[in-house]
Amino acid sequence: MGARRKARELALQMLFENDVAGTPPADMFQRSADLQNVSEGLRNFTKRLVAGTLEHRETLDALISRQADHWRLMRMPIVDRNILRMALFELLHEPETPRPVVIDEALEIAKRRSSQFINGILDGVLKSGRAGFAET
């Protein structure tokens, strides 16, 4: 597993916990032994993903909801909706990461779950221009 994927996996765990239990990011950052055992750069990337996804959750959820015909956000599997939130945050707010890499990483993380659903939503948002960036 690549280093940035490890950071994304850690971020996903924290987003899941926040979604289920409402745990504040600072509490999760402080007590995560896994987070303490990665390099400072990966620790910062993980924290940016978590904090940014939570900060922009309302906008991200609106994008997902508009794209996910016949799927209410709260009825989606918790892991899937957090993978989508995190990937969309990265697409919109981490421009140094190539878009195909973000989508590939989201699909790899979701591989054992519902990768077609994740791919459909992310691809649909990109194609519809709803995310606020031009198609490439």
C-alpha cells in the first residue's frame, strides 16, 4: 500500500467515526496511534483530508445527493458516503493530486464494497460540471 493511500485509509477511519459517533477531529488526531506512526507529511495530509472533508461536508453532500439519483445520502453505506466525501474534497481542494489518481484511490479503497457506485457518482459529478471545475 502506498503512503498516501495509508493516509487516505486513516482519514476514512476518522470520517467514519465522526459520522457514527460525532467524535471531533482533534480528539481523533490526538489518540490515533496509527496517525502518530506516519511521517509528518502524511500526518498533515491525513489531517487536511479529515478537517477539510468535515468543513465542506454540506457542500460535498449536496453534490453527492444531486448525482445519486434514487439514493438518499443517509441510506448509503457509511463507508461509501465517506469515501465519496473525501474523494470529492480532494478533487475540489487538493489540486496537486491528479484527478484520475483521486478516483483510482477511492476505487481501490472501496474495492471490496461498491466500487461501481463510487465510480458512477465521482464520474457523474466530473462530467456534469457540478463540482465547479472544467472537464479535462
